[in-house]
Amino acid sequence: MLKVRQHFPDRRLNDIPKAVTEEMARAALGKGLAAGSSIAIGVGSRGIANIATIVRAAVDHWKARGMRPFIFPAMGSHGAATAEGQAQVLAHYGICESTMGCPVRSQLNVVSTGRSPEGIDTYVDRLAYESDGILVVGRVKSHTDFEGRIESGLFKMMAIGLGKFAGAERYHTVAYKMGLENVVLSVGQQVLRSGKVLGGLAIVEDAGHETAKVSAVAASEMEEREAELLTLAKQWRGQIPVQALDILIIDEMGKNISGTGIDTKVINRQTRGAQGSWYETPQIERVYVRGITELSYGSAVGVGLADVVSDRLVRAIDWGPTLLNCLTASNFSAARLPAHFETDRECLARLYPSVGRLEPREVTLGWIHNTLELGRIMFSENLRPEIEGNPALEIVGPAEPLSLDTEGNLEERLASSEEW
């Protein structure tokens, strides 16, 4: 195996609080509101870099204007679809009353914001609706289910997030026939018609999972600006830098990594398992997932994307939130349990003969920590010519055996950057 460092352009912001403050001031969101107005800040559940810093800067902006901000979880079925669970998700990201300097109010009741022209009943978190204005804070990125003009971002938060579990369940049901992009646009536009949403704070990350851009967007320009930011996000995102792999080893999956646990546009699979669905993404024959992140709280939504998983992963699954999330999204296959074996040695031994290679040394192998972290990857040495032909890749040190410990499990190589 070769240790390979993938060099991405470093686009990170040097001073995130300053960038947020300047953007919020420039956009002048809620400029007609009187001092003392209540501002509801909706925050989601993904593993967004620097999210606590970004949200705190937004809180400070409103407080400096004499407003009374509070934070609420803008989530559908995450946190096991409970008020306590969703508050805990935010707390694990460092978002709580003591760190934010404002209340965090988590509950699941919603109010109706009417029916969209496409016939979809729409909903908003009750406490947020009772405020004087709503700001949604979210990352703009590719969605794992589809390609479109609007994918995952502020509009999706206004639908799946602001609608809480009641909205998420209904919207995904309608999306089964109508398509999720159409539903997100329809619901988002209807929520905007309520006049309650002041705008959004959009976040774009670079390929190194660093905060590269924050943009305060008024409600009136949200759809157009989000489409522009999505184009930028797609240009900046990272990929596995080879044309094809026989086997991809992934250390961890989880809801904090991707809505489907594993980013489908990194492993080139549809959410229902079909291979080779995404343009300019390497073809990957077999996917082996070793574990679940702690911040996924046992939710293994998306486990059905893997071909093989470890018994360790299976033992870590909490089927309550896993099934709740999958059924809310009308996706049974996301909870489908793959073949599983006790050790990494046995899992790989079962995979090797399944990729059409008579000689094990011919198998092309990649190993990543998760689908967000693609700056450090291990590749089998038979990929050396392709790696050396890519100026963005650097081989770090000599080739080393794919070493296993005495229990037959892979020695951890990717979680820490010290040896890289």
C-alpha cells in the first residue's frame, strides 16, 4: 500500500467570525425590525466545519443590533426525531446556551404555512414561526440523491429542516413520485411566501472540508444565490483521484458525514445501491465499511450502500433511529444489512475473489477514513503509475504491507495526520 496525500487548493477563511459579521451587515437582513425583536436561527445536523463559530457570530450580530436571538434545531428525523435528541445533536457540535450566549429551544410542534401551488401542505417549527423572523444557517453542497439546480442547502433546510419530523415525513412521501428537488423548491417557495424567513447564511466548504465562503442571502434572492453557490461547491469538492477501484475500504460512516452515512457522489452509487450513477466519479466495484461514527448515535442509515461491513459496525447499530430515518425518507434499501464478518481479514478475504481478478495482487484497493476526508488516502501499489501521473498527488514514503494486528484487524492509519 502507498500512502498518498491529495493536495487541494486551500480556500479556508482566515477569520470566520469577521467574515460572518461583514456578510450579515452587508445583507442587512431584517432591516425593518425593531430592537428587541425575536430572531429564530435554524441550525441543522450535518458535520459542518466550524459550525459553532459560525452560529455564534450570527448570534452576536443580532445581539449587537439589539435583537433577541434563539437557536432551534432545523432537522427532520435526526436525533431520533425527539426534541431532546435534536438538542443533543446540536450540543455535540458545541451549540448550547452556554457557548452561544442565547437560548436553544428544541421542540417538534409545527404550524401550517399553507399549500404550495403544486399541492403540498407546508409546515414550520412553531417556535420559529412565532418569532419575528427566521434565519437558516446551512451548508450548500451536492445532494446524495439527485443532480439539480438546487440540491442540499438553504432551500432544503426550509423544507426538511423547518418542517421538523412532520414535514420531513410528508415531503419525502410526495418526493417518491414528484422528485425531491421539485418538492424542496415547491415547499421552500411556499415557506418564503409566509414572510417569516428573513434569509439564510450559506456556507461553502472547500475540498479539505474547511470553511471557504459564507454568504448572507436575503429571502428575495435565496433561490438564485443558492444555485450559484452550488455551482461553486461542486467545483471545489474533492473526489477519489483514480479512475476505478476494485475495493474501497471506509473506516467510518455516519449521519454527521453525509445524509446517507456515506457520500454517494464519492463512492458513485445511488441511494438504492445502483452503481456508476454519477458523472466524473470513479467506478468502484466493492465497498467495505468498518464502523459508525460516534456522532451518528447508532444511526446506520445508508448501510445498504456497502457490499460488506464488519461485525463491529453491526453491533454498533441502533435500529430505532436507523429505521426511523430510512422510513421517513421512504428508502428501505438504506437500512438493508450487507454481508458482515467478524474481522477485517475475513471481510477482505471474502471481497477479493468477487471482483473478477484471479490474482490478489491485481486487485486495486483504496482506503479512506470517511467520505469527507479525502486528503489522505491509501492505494495499492499497482495504482502507482496513475498516481504518479497526477500532479495533485504525492506519495508519502515507501510502499508498506496492508498490515493487520493479532486479532486480524487493520492497523489504524488514516485517523491521525501525524505520520503523513
